[in-house]
Amino acid sequence: MMIDVISNHVFHLHNEKISYLFYVMQNGQLGHLYFGQKMDKLSDDDISYFLEQNSKSAGTVKYSPQTGNFNLSDRSQEYPVYGSSDFKEGAIDIYREDEPWYLDFKYDHHTVQTDKTRNLAQPATYAVGENESETLTVSLIDEAHQLQLDEKFSIFHDQSVIARSQKVTNLGQDAVQIHRMMSGALDLPNADYQFVSLDGAWLKERHIHSRPLEQGTVSVASLKGASGHQHNPFIALVNGNNLNHGEVYGANLIYSGNFLSQVEVDEWRRSRLLIGINPEYFDWLLKPRDEFETPESILSFSANGLNGLIAANQDFTVKHVIDRKWREQDRPIILNNWEATYFDFDEQKLLSLATTAKELGMECFVVDDGWFGKRNNDRTSLGNWQVNREKFPNGIGSFATKIHDMGLELGIWFEPEMVSPDTDLFRDHPDWVVRHPYERTSIGRGQYVLDFANPAVVRAIYAQMKPTIEETHLDYIKWDMNRNITEAYSQYLRTEKRPQTEFFHRYIMGIYDLYRMILTDFPNLLIEGCAGGGGRYDLGILFYSPQIWPSDDSDAVERLSILSGTTLAYPLSSFSNHVSAVPNDQVKRITPLQMRQNVCDFGPLGYELDITQISEEERRAIMQNISFYKKNRQLLVNGHFQQLMSVDPQTNTVAWGVYNNDRSEAFIGFYRKLARPNAGVLHYFKVPFLDAQLKYQINAEETVSGEILKNFGLREPYQFNGANEDTAQAVGDFQSFIYHLVAIK
């Protein structure tokens, strides 16, 4: 059992790695006690010590005359409420008309559940069988306001994670409005942390940013209708700055819409972390007997620095968020035609590319934007998911047969959430477009967003997509989304007499519903998520799409920073990589093919360049790399990942590694962005994940003990120092080197 209920209503969730404790406070609400390293069986004295929390603050408002010195302002709570002696931001706000309710949820009962099935209707964590997880549901009642709050806490076998969600039910006779309902809260007794977030912009997503916690509030958020390029829902609180030492707390959200992730520090330097749906432009009408459930939040813990958090988040996501079958199936090596042709292609040009791809050893041909309607540029035809007969005169099914007959899988690009003004869909259903009823309306990229809050719209789009999926026996979808939501307004909600502030949440639930329809009918279809690149890289999308296009910037140097940030929160197997042409189309940087391939080999591999125009030397290099990748694909995609140097995006040198379960084999990537003059002195970097009791052969050459590599280090490749051109392993800018370490007897 992973959940113990101790006398006085103390709840202890524990497994091989962590303990999480909370209790019923004297006012009936839930108080937080501890989240951290596993503690073995707790004695009565231990519990008494935990519960000795008499108020030590002076001059604060007391909770009630009946509770004496008790107040909430200096108590750690599980789901705090503002305004009843606690003045920090709370997790839930509910109003009746314009009257704020100061909620008072008191413990009523609890239940424990041992199954957690995977349900395509809404992304959430799951477990297989009855021994992998336990879920504690604590039901609390606010009698005065006739509301029930169900708090769910899930713990998983051998995982450093607690998953949390909440459901509120209106037991009364009047409708009420939810103004705020967060998914996760964590009160910590101090503020000795760095706030780490993954921030950036289009073409430079999820760079690691760090700042100290101080009195006040620091937050990241999105109001774009998606998790966004600018900020990611994931945040971490890091004690110390060592990759392998120090306590770290992580928080993430299984959600793809507007979010808020924040930490507030009070006057006593106590920290409150909140994560959930962004309360701005959110309001939910809760009629009598209605209920509302939050998306799940993920709270993770590491006592071993950022690498410990990386291990916790990656292992948990591949086992309990992403469909497990994708861990067992090889991800195909793809050729995507986009940067090879853009919109300028026809069937013969694509078949030529596909033929060459097959010769080079690639496994899946993906037809990107431009195959449908009259799509010769990005200002037309979205919402008309019928094949362009000028490009495919014999139809898309005939083309698919030719691709499959080559022994290749086939993928096709869709942007199902969008519509162009020149389509029948737009003309026939103007009420299906997201836009307010006033004269001025924004337009982006010549397209509008479809109202996926309306179930009829979702069904209509799937009715267009399904025949193409069936006709082509499709293996792979690239799902794109290139425009954020403006003037969020739904004619459907107006007709249904629902608040417009429900739109953003209903929209993202419509996205999930389309995923559900597709994967119910085509369960083996691999869907790659994309949103102008990395504009919707989150656990909600990963629940359905095992991999995501991380950025429209395919430059190898920029990808070092993007991958370093992304892997703090998401598994390497989710990071879709494409080797592209140079000069790179996004930054015009020229990097060697060796570096581009050495970066892309970590994770699902793909290519996106005109391979019919490359030199014979480049052909040989690509064939050699694909052969290497196929031989080692499972380890490069699904191995345990760690960072080996600084994760600062400004650093000049990057190193990371993947290793197998028994640490008998590893691949390490080393990258230097810019050369340094007279750098001939030997340098080393430590590889802490190796087994000190084993000896390792490095690239089938020298043999070194794991103890030396862990504590002294792995030798960096010999650099050119102005006079050693005959022995230098790394010359010029944009250096890269792959080490293969294999344990020997």
C-alpha cells in the first residue's frame, strides 16, 4: 500500500522515493505537512512533532473566535482559499452573481482507488494494473455555500511525483460562477530557491531562465489559447545550482490552453506555488448539480539537483502520460518535404524525394503543407481538406499507394483548427469562426480560428479528415496550429446561453475531442504535435502525440538550447529532430552536416532538405548516420537522459548523455559552438551516471574505469590549437563529437 491513513486524519502517501503528508486541520480544512524524500514508517512522536503548528505569528487575524490562536496566514495548506485569515492568493474563487464567497471546505470523508485507466476523452495520468498507482480522494463540504470539493492525490510506484486534480459540485439551488480554480498548490516553509522557467519566443522556445525568489509574486502564463511559445507551464524551484545536488521541486500541468504558473513569497519568506488554468478571461457557470473538474497538475521532487528532476519527469511522462506502446515501437526516420520544396511541388517531385529517401535508409515520407485545396501559399484553402488535383492528378490515394509500395510509411500535414476566408467552410458557416460580433476583427496569416468550443465544428472537421486517413492508409499526421486566438468569442456559446469566458477551456477540450475521434478510429496512427513549431509543447498534447516538433528553428546551435530546456520537463523521446539544409532557413547559419546530425541523433530522427541535390559525400554521410542510428535507436530515443555541463543557454559548450538501465552502455554528445584560440590544453567533464564498478571502452578504443569517468572525467575531443592540425579532433566553429561507452568484462 502506498497510502496510509494515520489517526487524527493524517494522510501519508509514500513509495520507494518520496513521502507526501497532509492532515485535517482543527478548522476541518486540509493542511500540508511535507513533500520530499521518502520517510519510513512514522512513529506517534513523529506525527505529534509534525502537528505541533501553533501560530507563531503576531498581530494576524484569527480564523474564528472558536479556534483560538489558529489562523491560516502562517499555515501550509493543500488547497488554500483567500480571505479567511489568509491574504495570499488562493487556489479557488467562487461567486454568486457579484458576491464573492469566502469558502470553507471541511473534511467529510475519503476513499482510495487502485486503478487509473487511460481515457482518451481528457488527458490525464494513467497506470496499468492495480499495483502501479493509488489515488486518494478527499471529499470536503462547504455547508454554508452548498458546495462539495473533491481533492484527488495520485501516487505511483517508484515515481517521484504526486498528481493532483479537483472537482467542485454545486449542491445548492442557485447557479454560481467559478472565477478561479487551480490544479495544484504547494506551500513550502521557506523561499531559498531559484525560480526556473522555460521561456522564449517563436524560433527560440523553452530557454532556461532562473531568478531568485523574493517577497512578492513571480509567474509565467499564457493567454494565447495555447500553452505558447513565450512561456511553458512547467516551472521548478531549485535549491542550489548544481546539476546533481540539491533539492528541486517541479510543477507541470496536463493541459494545452491558457495557464498560470506562479510562486508567491510572503513576509515570513514562506513560498506558495500555484499552477492551473489561467483565471484571466476564465469564468465557469456552475448550475445546480453541475460539476467542474480541473486538469491534472504534476508535482515532482528531486534531492539530486536538476538531473534528478530530469530523470523524475522523463521517466514519469513516458510511463504515465504518453501511450506506452510508443516506447516499444521504433519511431520512424522521416523525410519531411517542407524545406525541400515549400509549396512548390507536384506528385513527381515528391516521388523523386521519396525514392532518394528510401535509398538513403529513411522510413517515412511526410507531405507537409500544400497538398490540399488550392494551397500554393499560406493564405488560402485551410478548411478545404480535399486533395489538390493539379498536384496529385490521380488523387492522394494513388500517391499513397506508390509511397507504400516503396516500403515507406506515409505522413500528411493538417492544420485542422484553422480556416481560410476563400473556402466553402468559411462562407457556409460564418458562425463557426472565432470572432466577436463587431465590425473590426483581427486576422493572422490570412486565416481565422475555428470555434472548437462548438462540438459540431469538431465533428465537421473530422468528417473531412477521416476519408483522407482511410484512403491513404495513413501512418503519420503532422498536426499544426499557426495562429493564436484573438477576440475570443463563440456564437455557439451565445446560442447555448453560456458565458463567453468559458470559451478558452471549451476550445481546448474540443481539440482533445478531435484527438479522441482520430485515435479511437485509428489507434496506431502516430501524430506529431506542432504549433508554429513549439507553441503547444505540453503534457496535454503529449498524452495524444508521443512527439512534438519543438521549434520551427532547425538550426543545430539553437536546438542545443531548446533541447536543454525542454528535457527539464519532457522526455527526449518527445523531441522531434530534423536535419535541415544550410544556410539554415531561420537564422542563415552554416553548420557542418556532422554537427546537425550529431544533435538530431538524440531523439526521433528526421531530415528536411532537398536530398536530391546533395553531394555524393553528403549522401554517404547521411547513409552512415542512418545506419548508426538504426542500430542504436532504442537507446538514443528511450535511454535515460542527463545533462553533463551547464544548462545555461549562453554557455559555449554543451554535453549530454543517454544510458541504458544497467549503465552498461551510453552515448554522450559533446558540442562547442565557437572555437577558442590556443585551446590545446586537455579538458575533462565528469559523467556521474556511470557505474564506478565497471570498466568502459570508449569508441572501441581506450578503456577507462567508471570510477575515473565519474570522478575525474571524460576527455574532451582534442581541439585545434594552431599547430596540431594532424591530431585535432575538433576544428573550427560548431564542433561536435559523439562518444560511445560500452562496459567490458
